[in-house]
Amino acid sequence: MTYEQIISNLRKKIYHPVYFLTGEEPYYIDRITEYIEKNILTESEKTFNQIVFYGKDTDIGTVINTAKRFPMMANYQVVIVKEAQNIKEIDKLIYYIENPLKSTILVLNYKYKELDKRKKLYKSLNKHCIVFNSKKIYEDKIPGWIQNFLSEKGFSIEPGIGIVLTDFLGSDLSRIVNELEKLIIVMPKGETLITADLVEKNIGISKEFNNLEFNKALGRKDILKAYRIANYFCKNPNSNPLTLTISSLYYFFSKVLAYHFVKDKSRSNLASKLKINPFFISEYQAAARLYSTGKIAHIISLLRKYDLKSKGMGNVSMTDCELLKELTYHILH
């Protein structure tokens, strides 16, 4: 089942005896668990009927015996096992899930990994339980995810700011949501558009000196602006790590290279083929006019080389700042 389906059923009070929540992305696992923890039982019912275990502090026998108990003065008891991936001998859970107690709602958070699909437990879970696999969202999908998240809450965000936030915050959805909710709280009354100024003021991401603007400056061969941003990155290395800058450049120039080989260069087709927001097509067009396919292939090779150097391979003494400035020079010349 999808996250939306599970939450929809829970709101309709359609409950299942066992929820096995697994996968690399903890955000949705936590949201489902939080909903069950807060909403299934009343506050008075929770006293005797809601129990939370942590995998490293319990054992599978205790979990099973607790799940087999009947609720006291309530229709259900809720048993939540957080960090269930740390439980030893979890395979023994099969003896419970094949015949679970219908008055128990057992929730298992098996984070950051998946069960071996060859095991009987995996097959039994899929047959008898609600299994939710929370897959990691890759960074190139995060800006779109941010837009959707804000849209559901009645807000929008300036084009490009989602990419800037992704560069700064990474792909940790919980961290991203925390920052977005902070922005929503400080939004001027009656306004719904999250702007670059708002982000700079409240999160500390410069609207002028970030990876998106660096890509744009290099793409347009704006030498002065490119070096100004590089110098800013050198002075603020904690907020602008070289590895993230190289990753952002690789994404940008890979798209420019792909642009060269798209025959139908209409905006809609380019947006579809390159998997980018149509708003940014002009940046790729500008870069494609200034960089040949041969030059871009060379740049991508350079990015791989400097990525290794930033990790200490083939580099003895150069700092990240020196590497960045040297890389910038080679891209522009």
C-alpha cells in the first residue's frame, strides 16, 4: 500500500493487525507511526493499551507476548516497535503474524534496510500484513517533492529555490520539512509564495551565492560572477562543501550534454526529456550555445577528477578552496 492509502484508511478507522514499515526513507515511516500513536486510542485508553518498544532494548518474545494480550477497557491495544531492525531473531515474528490478534495493532518500524526477500518472514508479511516500503527519494526529485508538499498546504515557492534548498539541506525529508514549516510560520499574513529573500533571512542560504547561481554563471561563462561565487564558497566552506558543488555541477553539465542530443527542442519536449522544470530551459540553452559536446565531456571528466582529489586521492596538499578555483578556471577556459 502507498503512504496515502494507509493514512486514508487510518482516518476512516480501517485498521489492520500488523503494519510492517520498512525502507531507506524514515520520513513516511515516522509519519504513519506518529498518526497511529496519536489517533487510534483516546488519552485515557493509552494508559493501559499503548506500548512503545525500541528494538535494541527488547526481544522478539516480549513483543509477541505483549501483542497477544487483550486490551483493557478499549477496543484495541497499540504496540509500536521503533528501530525494529535491531531486534534479534526477528524471524520468529512469523509465529505471530500468521495468526495475529485482531484487537492488537502492531506497528514495526524496520528502518534504513529491507528484509531478505528469500526469507519466509518476508513472504508471510506480504501475505498477512500491511507492508509499506519507504523508498529513498533521489536528490533530483526533491525540488518537485518540495513543491508538492507546499502545494498541499496552500503555499508555493519561487522557481529554483527548491533546488537551492536541496543543495543546502540534502535529501533528508524530515530536515527539509522542519525548515519548510519554519518558513510557513514566518510567512507574512496573507502571502503564500516562499521567496528567495525569505529563505535567505530565515535559513541562511544566500540568494546570490549558491550552487544554482554558480551553475548559471559557469553556463553563461560569466567569469566575474563565477569567481565571486567561488570566493564566497571558499569563505563559507561549511555551508558550501566542495563535494556538493561538484555534484551540482555534474548534474547541470550532464543535462547540457543531453540537451545537445535532443532533436525536438520545443520547451515541453525538452522539459520531458531532460526531466527539468521548463523555467530552467533557457539556462541549458545558453550553456549549450557556449559549450560543445566535446568540451562538456571534458568538463565531466574534470568533475570526476576533482571529486577524487577532494577526497584525498591524487592530492597531497591542495585545499578544497584551491581545488574549486582551479576547477572553475578549467571549466571556463
